[in-house]
Amino acid sequence: MTSKEQKSIAILGSTGSIGVSTLEIVAAFPERYRIVSLTAGSNISLLKKQIRQFRPEVVAVADESAVQRLRDEMGADGPEILTGVDGLVCCATHPAADMLVSAIVGAAGLVPTMAAVHAGKDIALANKEILVAAGEFFMAEVERQGVRLIPVDSEHSAIFQSLAGQRGQDVRRLILTASGGPFRNTSLDDLQRVGLADALVHPNWEMGQKITIDSATMMNKGLEVIEARWLFNLPAEQIAVHIHPQSIVHSLVEYCDGAVIAQLGIPDMKTPIAYALSWPERLPLKQTPLDLCRCSDLSFSEPDIERFACLSLAYQALEKGGTCPAVMNAANEVAVAAFLQEKIGFLQISEIITQVMKSHKSIAIIELDQVLKADSWGREQAARLIAEGVK
Ligand code: NAD
Ligand code: MG
């Protein structure tokens, strides 16, 4: 760190929902954080504003056509501007960075985040797809390098906080809460007719488009079960999901003596992001406090896996193990992208993933390349099904 208090931060995905919230926290605590690198996909106008405000030393953009224009506009005083996977890796492993906030969406975050672990950076992990695609492999590297991996996902942050000071062997199970998304009460029949606009309205959280659709299919919760399996090293049998429409109880840990410890708060990602940045301290955020007296109804119920097939697909992928979760994730990314382009219907998302998983022969992962190959294979299969007009 540059001074005792100031932490140097690299952000993958600075123009996204998590990236923007992270930068709001950095801006509110300039004495504690400084930015060394930022990366963006295609939102160059927002990236320019972020460069002017946070003065990173290096940035990477996925959109290659924007690189030269950005270099010209930023001039000699501007940051180094890179592109491609190498650019992401350079940003994630910047020598001055103490911590990487990994907030690119999807398996695209895997290679640069893995590189940051190799380089000994602490990781604030928002990107859950990394642990879905390569959880066991990734965690082994985290252990080998001795880096800190702090979850940003609200459920996992809640579990992380609820485990503090407890013994791992005393945990009976983790209970992940799920809002149930916009279709919590929609019948299977009606789910055949829901459209993009209906799916993009999340009742409690404002997030990027991909995770919003994942919340509507409940694949998001499936991905989070796999994320929890690797983050907390517990088998799937000890990870349960409860529907909790109010999104106030962010998740719970049940212990062997029957005690249940939970973390509560208003649904705002700034709390778990700030905790990941400042752990083990807490930052004095200017948040609307949770008023429990106004939460007259905190309800919990079992998820309906008939209507939300994606949740059981994730448990099946965990059971199969090896490259299966990477393939499931890849098929989901392609299917969600097709749904966002209105090329397929809502229920076809789970249908595509089911078919791709069925045709996959899973192998054990001993090197990263196998994950990347499984990811490409899953994408190709899903794209083929879409092109053929999957029913
Ligand atoms: P988002 O779509 O709002 O932002 C994604 C960011 O990644 C953007 O900056 C985009 O430009 C960048 N990006 C996307 N594809 C890229 C590529 N191929 N190369 C380089 N950059 C690329 O997504 P988000 O909602 O901020 O979610 C980010 C991650 O955090 C996801 O994995 C999501 O599951 C997880 N997460 C998000 C929330 C939330 O509240 N938004 C909560 C928990 C976990
Ligand atoms: Mg979550």
C-alpha cells in the first residue's frame, strides 16, 4: 500500500453496475482508496469520465475500435490505453494494485482474475461465473498464493459475515436467500409468454442486464449455490435456498446447536462492496438505515424447481463436477444473450442449457485450458441450438 491507510485498487468492469458503485465508494473515501487501473467493455463515454475523475495509470477497453480515439482524446497526460485479454491482465495485475475488484460479467473475467491471484493481489469478487466455471481450480490457486478473497455478492458477503468468529466444523448448512425475481408468482403456463421487458424489471435490485435475467430464471441462485460451494468449501447438500421476497435477510448460517446467524440490511450493493474493500474494518456509509419496525413481513419459502429449472440444473452441474459447471455457465451466457436480443423465449433459456449439459462429457479439471475449452464448447453448442431454432 502507498501509505498506511491508502489501498490501491484495480477494477475489472468499472463501467458496470458493480464497477460504478465501487467507484462511488472510492470517491467518498479518497484518503483510503486510489485507483490504479480501470477496464470497460464498450461504454467509452463513461470510461472517459472515470479516467478524468480517478486518474488511473492504465485502462483497458474491450472495444478495439475505440482505442486510438481514446488515446487521441486523452492526450499525453492520459493513462496507458490497452485492449484485448492482455490489456485486462495488465490492468488486473498492475504492480501497484493491492486489490482487484473483479466485476466483469461472465467467464470473460476468469483469465484476468486468475492472473491477479497469480500476481498475489487480494480479490474482491463480484464475478460469480469465475467460481462456477473453475471454482475448485481457482480456490486452490487462491490458497497457494495466500491471497485474500472477499465476496462481494450480497448473499456470500452475508455468509462471510455470519461465519466470522465461528468454527467451520460447527456449520450445519448455509441458507442462501433469493428474492424469487419478477416471476416469483408467475405460473409455468404464463412463463411461456413473458417477454424481455417483463424479465428486466427486478423487484428489489438494480443490476446489469445479464444478472437481471439470471435472477428471473433463478439461474442466478444456481450460480450462487456453486459460488458458495467453493468459497466456503461445503458440499451442495449443506447449501439450501429459501425464497425471501423482501431481500432484507441477505443469507444465513445454521449451526449444529440450532443457532442461526444472519446478516440483514437494505438491498444496496454498496454495503457488501464497501465491506470487501475495507475488511476487516467497516466504512461509515451514508445509507438509509434498515428500519426493522417497517419490515412487518419477512417471509421465507421453498423455491419451486418445477417452474425454475435452472436452479436444479446448477445442483446437477455441481454433482457431475469437472467441466460440467463451466459448460452450463457458457450455455447460460449464450442463451441469456439470445433472450436479450429477443431471439428466443424465456423458457428456452433453461431448455438450451439442459440440452447442452446432456450432450457434454465432463472431465476433471487439472489446468485452466480445459475450462476455457469447455467454455468455448458450451458456447458453440448453445449457439448451434439457437441457430437451429430450439423448441
Ligand atoms: P454489468 O453488465 O452492469 O457490468 C459488466 C462490466 O463488465 C461492464 O463494465 C462491461 O463493460 C464489462 N464487460 C462485460 N463483458 C466484457 C468483456 N468481454 N471484456 C471486458 N469487459 C467486459 O454487470 P454487473 O451487474 O455489474 O455484474 C458484474 C458481475 O458482478 C457479474 O458477474 C454479476 O453476476 C456480479 N454481481 C452483480 C451484482 C449487481 O448488483 N449488479 C450483484 C452480485 C454479483
Ligand atoms: Mg447475489
